[in-house]
Amino acid sequence: MYTASTAFLDSLQEAGVEFIFANFGSDHPGLIEAITEARAKGRGIPRLITCPNEMLALTCAQGCAQLTGRAQAVVVHVDCGTLSLGGAVHNAARCRAPVLIYAGMSPATQEGELPGGRNEFIHWLQDVPDQRGILRQYMKYDHEIRSSRNVPQIVHRALQIAESDPKGPVYLVAARETMEAAAEPLSSNPSLWRPLPSAPLPDDAVAEIAVALTSARRPVVVTSYLGRNAAAVAELTRLCRGHAVGVLESAPYYMNFPQDEGMHLGAYWNEPFRNPVLAEADVVVVVDSDVPWIPSVNPPSPDAAVFHIDVDPLKEMIPLWYIKARRSLRADSFLALKQINARLDAQPPKASVVAERRNHFSGLHRRRADELAEREAARTDIITPEWLTACVRRALEDDAIILSEGVTNYPAIHHHAGRRVPGTMFASGGSSLGWSGGAAIGMKLMAPGRMVVALTGDGSYMFSTPSAVHWLARRHETPILQIVYNNRGWNAPRFSTLAVHPSGYASRANDLDLSFDPPPDYAGIAAAAGGALALTVKRPDDAEAAIRKAVRTVVEEKRSAVIDAWLGRSL
Ligand SMILES: Cc1ncc(C[n+]2csc(CCOP(=O)(O)OP(=O)(O)O)c2C)c(N)n1
Ligand SMILES: [Mg+2]
């Protein structure tokens, strides 16, 4: 029988969704029946990836979206599975990752009125007043499929909203009877549901920003997520290389600007001091950033002219938000930079102005590069995060994908990974830990030929449900390399406490309840769950050798590997 569930699958297939990350339950008989029927009859449907944990399912889909900009589907079980999506919901929303999440609802009838009505005790327990309310403040759109007769329209509309800028997750639900009900095969023309085109800057804003950049002495671009689009990276490179504009990254979560470009002037997160390049800037163009600086610690000069170009400049989903920009503009960063470049090509800044800026900025870039080289070369008998990341960089090709969930080691990883190709560096875009394992699998699914390496704090590794990650990686043939930056606990809450109470009791206490000593056998968990190569290293030379061995294992044996790297410092 052709049911709403069949229509749901057909619509996903028609829209080009490649994967369904599924965690099934009693709400999904219609769907499981339709999937097995499609397989029996040889009809194409998206590939099913069974996820033993919902957070992992959504995180996999986020990884897919971060690499490609396209939405995949996540299927979870009623309110329970929806709640189990947990912090992955925050990450997908903050990252503006398009994902279609679908959950069944408890059956709507209980006396045998309709096929799919209540027949299990849990159906009463899972009937909640507002299931969509669980996710509403994180979703771009939520809706209930109320009839079996317009499933394609609702699925296509949800995907169109998810994939139109600013992108984000969407949530659909349906009662079990609805998904069992008969439907008509309806072919909708997917081209009618394309994402909306990206928006350019208004002409007067192009002129104003170009004029400001032309006369500036120390113009700087600050960005966090412009690199989600490789074409925008190319336009930024053209702008900065051509006209000597510096680039700073603030809590970056994409490869926004090649680190070896002379105008790359560094990146910052929560450092408790002012960034000298930002402090000195007289024109600051913020392009795609949720947190371009921390005003109480690291503000730009009060005299700087600040412009803000963003796919989402109002940040309506962040209640307290402003940056005192002279102009705030909703535009696509690729189009905006292209427009600014065209304008500056036609009316370039004076050569002497550009030469002075270039000289100044490239001097800063070289000094920074020398400092980084010195830091990572320092030989000690302990593994430093700088040394470890340098080993990773040396072992990888330029197109390898690195995911960073290093937390207090975000800076060391970003600086020393030295990425220079768009689409080769990612962080979660949010702050809910446990993203890197699933996201790595999602990216490997989308790019099976590329090496995918997740660098993670030990706490974050535990948050990611490594048993589920490694079962999945073997079951679905997505070998990844994970390296645990093992400092035996949670360093970040210590940093947070001392930043607020620098000389309180906590500053004198030996135990802040943040230590994991003795730690679990992190690599052993992966070996037990998914047959991963498991290596634990405590000395720098062993770390370098282990990374090379692990890379070989992933490439040649198509088997995951986890290196538990003990950093010198214990918490
Ligand atoms: C889901 C979730 N729970 C708790 C936190 C709070 N938190 C922020 S950082 C952190 C510790 C992270 O530990 P680890 O990954 O080992 O990195 P480290 O701080 O040691 O660098 C915690 C618990 C969080 N961000 N997300
Ligand atoms: Mg740690």
C-alpha cells in the first residue's frame, strides 16, 4: 500500500536527501514497512544509517551539512528521542546547519478506530502537551503532518526553509495513524522548492565600505564562519591580498582564510587580553560572526569604523546581542565581498597606502609564524598540544578534514593545524560538547575519499558517546581518526572559575572536582565498540609515530583509529 510513510520517503528521495540517520521506535512501523517495501521492490530511497544514540544521529547530519550546505534527515522516536537529541540541537541551530528532523507522535486514537492506533502502554506515557515545543526555540520551522495527502508539500517546504539563508534545522512530527494512512503518489517538481537565492549588498553599502577600506590605515576583517562557502574564502583572499587588508578570526569554526597568507593575523577565543591587531584597527569589517570579540576584554578601538556583513546580522535568536556597527547588512558574504572587490578594482586605494599596510601586516604575520614555529618545535619530554597538532599537520595531506573539539586547546589546534584549503577545518559552531565523533562520520559519509580527523578534548570525547560512534563507524564503513587531547579532565571550567574568582578559595584549592584521574582507556573503548586501532601515547616521539601508524591504518585498512595522547599537564 502507498502510505504517508511511503510519500515521506519518496519526497526525501526526490529532494536529493542522501541519508536518513535513524533511531527507530514504536512510532515508526509505517516507515519501517515502507523502507523494507522500497528495498523489496528496488525503489530508491535515502541510505539508512542506524544511530544507537539520537545526539549522534543529529551530529552526523550536522557534519554532512557543514561539509556540503545540504540537509539530510534525522528520524527519532516521539518525545523521548526528541529529548535525546540533546545538545546536538543547540549545535545545529547555532551552526545554522540545515537538517530535517522527523519524530513520530503518540497515536491519536485508542479504541481501534484507525490502523496504527494505541496498542502499547507507552503510547499513553509518550503523549505530551506540546511535543514540538521541546525544540521550537532552536528550529527555523516546525510543523505537524496532519494529513497523508500533502506529505510531499510539507517535506519540500521544510527543506526549502532549512536550506534558505540563514539555514538551520527544522522539525516535523506526525501521529502514527497519519503515517499509516493511504496516500496518492504525488510527484512534485523539486525545482519549485529550491532554497531562496542569496542576497547581495545594497549599492550604497558597497560604496561606503569600499571608501572606508580605501582610506584606512589599519583595515581588518573579522570572521568566524565565512568559510562555510569556499567561494567566499577566494573573494576574501582576493580582497586582502590585493588591497592589504588584515584578517582576524574570532572563535572560527570553518577554514575562513589560509593561514599561510601574509594577511592572516591570527585567531582568538577567550584569551584574557586585548588583541593588539584589533585594538589598532581603524576600520573593522565583521563578516559572518556571532561573537566577533568580547567587549569587556577585547574590544576594537572606540574610534574604529565598524561595518557588519552577515547572513544573519540581527541574531534574533540571541537575546542580548549588539556590536555598535556603523552599518549592519544582511547579505551573503561571497556576493558582498565580490561586490566590494569589483568596486575596489575600479577605484583602487593609492599604491603607497596599500604598500604601507602590506609592509605592516606582513611583518606581523611573519612574527606570528616565527613564534608558532618556535612553540611547536620546543622539545620536552611531555606531549604539548602544540607539538601534537604539528605532528598531525605533518602527517596529513592538504585536503584532509580536521574537526576540532579541543576546548581549551582550540587555539593550539587552530594555530598549529595551519589549514589553508577551504573545507578542511571545522568546529561545532555551538558549545554543546560531544560533536566531533558524529560530525566526523557525517563528513566521511559525504566525502568517502578524504581523510577525516577529529581532535578532541578527553571530556568532549566522553560526551560524544564513543561506543555509539565507533559501532557506527565500523557498521557503516566510515573509518575516522580521533586524537584525544588527554589532560585528565575538564580544564575549561577551571579557566572560567579563575577568570571570575582569580584569588578566591577555588584558586587555592587542589581539587575543583574537574579531574578524571585515573582516566578511562579512551582508545580501548573504540577498540571494544568498533574494532578501532587503539593507541595510548605519553611521550612526544611516540605520539608522532602513532599518528603516522594511525593514518596508515585508516587509509589502508579502512579501519578507525583512536590515539589517546596524554598531555603533560594533569588537572
Ligand atoms: C554538553 C555540555 N556539557 C557541559 C558543558 C560545560 N563544559 C564546557 S567545557 C567543559 C570541559 C571540556 O573538557 P575537555 O573536552 O576535556 O576539554 P578541556 O577543558 O580539558 O580543554 C565542560 C564540561 C558543555 N559545554 N557542553
Ligand atoms: Mg580535558
